[in-house]
Amino acid sequence: SLDGGILYPRETPTRELKELSGIWSFRADKSPQRDKGFQEQWYKRPLSETGPVIDMPVPASYNDITQDISLRDFIGWVWYEKEIWLPSRWEEKTASSRVMLRVGSAHYFSVIWVNGIQVMEHEGGHLPFETEISNILKDSAGSLCRITIAVNNTLTLHTLPPGTIQFMEDGTRYPKGYFVQNIEFDFFNYAGIHRPVVLYTTPGIYIDDITVITDTDGNTGIINYVVSVVGSESYSVSVTLRDRQGQVAAHGVETSGHLVVPDAKLWWPYLMHEDPGYLYSLEVMILAKNGNGSVEDIYVLPVGIRTVHISGDQFLINGKPFYFHGVNKHEDYDVRGKGLDWSLIVKDFNLLKWLGANSFRTSHYPYAEEIMDLCDKYGIVVIDECPGVGIKYAESFGNQSLNHHLTVMEELVRRDKNRPSVVMWSVANEPASQLPAAGYYFKTVIGYTKQLDPTRPVTYVSNANYEHDQGAPYVDVICVNSYFSWYHDAGHLEVIQLQLNNQFDLWYEKYQKPMIQSEYGADTIPGFHSDPPLMFTEEYQRIVLENYHAVFDQKKFVIGELIWNFADFMTAQSVTRVVGNKKGIFTRQRQPKSSAYILRDRYLKLANST
Ligand code: GCB
């Protein structure tokens, strides 16, 4: 299991932060075996000395930055490099404190060197990783510090998500070395350094992790907390909970315990309360035990007090039934691909609020911590999905894949465990859950996730037949995707209600668990119109939505609906994708299609009726 915590790097009086966003040097290793960079040890010298480099923004996917199709579709190792000066006070500090190098995410497999020395490797494209680099910096004090990051986006049957590369050997049809990448998930496999790379410092005696689990008792809030401290056996702890005004709401002096907050302001979802997303701050201080009790380390964690329970067919937040009326999203936009972009992030939250959405699922991988922070702050409820998407082949249900999946769940829970917005984990999307091996696989992944976090329900999203799905016995909520009148019975809007009624009733009869329609929708080219409605027109999308809604409203055990998708997004090229998936209710540039207004009316009404 994982070594230590991965607190989001925040500046405090004892911690400094240096963002390395901006232009990095970049080269794709286009050698036939994609291994020249390792053969020639490109990390040993400045990248520009071993070949041509281009400028590459970080964070961003590299795919759409240039006019070069071979870079857009590149598979293999790409090399990034940045040279930076460290503040000299950091160099002085390294004697007694730590300098950490942290990557928010890089897709998919990364190797990192500092001044030519390898400092870490990480597998997985959507979660942060970090390591201490103080020792290396000590040896090169006063000189430029060179950070080299090699990233490989190759997917195999054992990566999450899985994929395969197939080499075409028929010389009469394919040029030498031609290959195709097969993926069973429906979004472009953007690659590169997608989230910020930062350097930050902590003292030598430092807060390594904090875990909070909140509860309520009438009007009283309870915060069960555990602080883990590394670097000393002898220290004392001060834990102060402050409200939004900065007033002390509770105080503790143990490394673990519970804080009692009389008349607590609870964390409520958006539109369920006039003041949603209420966050306290938990100020954790480590004090030297000997001498003057000086402050060793401070970390401040936002904390929302709320509870999540499932009772019968209801999903309860703070004891009140919660209905998910929201969206599925992607991290996806023009030019930057999956790279973190503040303007886009804030725009999307403004659109979510305009829409009256109270929730989203992080389809189909964990989103940036910067996005999750705003969910906490605004009260947007999250179904936090891991990158278990496109698990379709028997081989991907074997032990190697299973073990990696467990590690990914550890990384995800470790990162997001303290977030009030996260109310449920999703361990996969549309796996081949009818395969015999899927039973043991999901029993294990779900059981392990519950062991990591006993406080939140766990699900995965199924599109298997209710009779044959092997994982459903282990989930708390049944999430199903369906595309009636689209992938089946194309053009036949009149089948939707009949088939959807059936879908819900059959699943519910078998499992008696609350259900969420975790996807439904229709591709729509903005500006295409037709009456009577035909596929791909704005009218058709609207009528698909209305038919689904009519059925949702009749099912008491349906606890949520998430449209596919919030916005159009890029996919691999195929005959069914017109420059990407067009099921957005907003275009990729975030302009509304007419369905957005239908959904807005509905969501605002739903908000008022609960
Ligand atoms: C699905 C997938 C999603 C696709 C969507 C579609 O069921 O979960 O990733 O994009 O259908 O539009 O086909």
C-alpha cells in the first residue's frame, strides 16, 4: 500500500510553493523503438544538446499544440524539460527541511530526473505524485536545477484505462512500422503533463497527512480527525477549527480525536440550501515540545461537515433525500486538450450553476484537484470515478490489472477522502461486467474501496444486461447507461419510454437498490433542425431528453439523472464521430444547444421541489 499522504500543496507560514507552469522544452522520441531517449540518456544533459526541441506549454496536452499530425497521434515517450533557479533561502533550508517535487498528473507513465538523477516513476494518468528532492538540490546548490520528465502514453491491457497497439504487417497495404491503437473508451487519449508541476517546501518535522470524517448529532457537528506527523517523536499538536469569519469553532490538542461543533453550519449541496458549500478551515499546527513551543509546521485543510447515508431507496445527505440532477463531464477543450485551464474551470462552474445542476460524475477518470476544490466550495456533489473505463477484454480482469486497479483506488481515496463534495466512488464505467471474471474482480475492487473508506457508498456504471451483470450484487447504488432511440432503434423516439420503464423495473426487481441513470443522450450538431425530429438535430436531442424525464419522474427508486454530456468533446476518429462526440448540451466552446434550456427548466424545478 501507499507510503504516506498526498496533501494538496498549499502555502502556509511554514510552506512555500513555486509553480513551474509555462513553457518547457519538448521532444517526442520518434525513433522506431521509441527508446532513443533512454539509449542516449537525454536526461543527463540539457535536452537541447541531444537534438532539436520545441516549446511546449505545461499544463497542456501536447497533441493539439502544433500542426504536426504525427505529434497529434503520437504514441510513445515524449520528453519535457525545464531549468529553474531555486531561491537561495531554499538551499539554506534543505539542511533542516524538505523540497518536494509534485506533478498534478501526467498521462500515462512518467519518469522524472532532477539534474540527471532519476527521482521517481509513476504509473497512471490522472492522479498526483510527488517525491522529495532535497538531497539532490543540496549537491548542486547555487546552480540551475534541471527537471526532466519523460511521459509515455502507451496503453496496454493492464493499464487503466486499457488499450492495445496493433502492428500491421501486410506490406501491400501498410507502410513499414504502421500500427493502430485500439481503445474501448470514447474520448481522445490526450497525453502530456496535464496538471501543474510544483515545487514546495515543508519543514523537516511536517504534517504528512490529515484524515477527517464528519458526523452530526442534531445541530452538533462532529469532526473525527487523524493527523500524521513525520520527522520527530517529540512534538505537540494544535488543531483549530475556524468558521468562515475566522472565529474558533472547536479546538483539539491530540494527533487524533474528535472536535465537537455546537450549532454547526453544515455543508449542503448547491440549491438545497441558501448557503451551500459551507467550509470551515482546520488549522493543524505542529509545535516543538522542548524549549519555547515554536511552530514547526502549519497546514490548513478546508472541511465541510456533512453525512452521507443510503436508507432504503434514498440517498441521504445530512439526513435529507438527495436527488442527483446533474451532468457527466470531461476535461476537454480546444488546443489545450486535457490540460488544466482556469478560465475553462470557472466558466464550467458558471454554466453548471446556470443550468441548476447540483452534481456531476467525473467521467471517466479523476479530475484535477483544482476542480474538486471548487466543488467543495460551491456545493457541487461529485461521484468520483477512477480511470476504470473500457475494461472489455478478459485479460483486463486478471490479477495484474486487478492489483493496479486497487493501487489506483488507494491513490484516489488518499487524494479525495477529505472532500465533502465527494459522496460516492465509482470504480469503473461500462466494463464487460457480464464476463464470469467480473464477479470476483468487482467484489474485490469494491470491497477494498470500502475498506479504504467505510463512509462512502461505492458503485460502478453498467451497461450490461441486468440478468448477466456480475458486479451489481456488490454496489450500493445501481448506475446504468442507456441510449434508447440512438444506438438501438435509431430514430424511434417512441420506444424510449417503454424500454426505459423496462430497464428500471427489471434492475430494481432483481436488486432492490436505488438507481441512477448515469448516462443518456443523443448526438446533436448545433444548428441542425428538423420537424418532425430526425437524429442529429437539436429537436431530436430535446425530445430524447423529454421522454427520459417522463420516466424518471415515475420511479421513486430513481435517485438521479446525469445527462451525457455536459459539452461536446474530442474522441478518436471514427465514422460515428463528427470531429468528436456531439452529445453535449453545450458545444465544445460552451455555447448552449436548445436542449440546455430544457434541462435548465427541469433542474431549476427539481431544485425547488426538494
Ligand atoms: C457511453 C460511454 C461514454 C460515451 C457514450 C457515447 O456509454 O460511457 O464514454 O461517450 O456512451 O456517446 O457513446
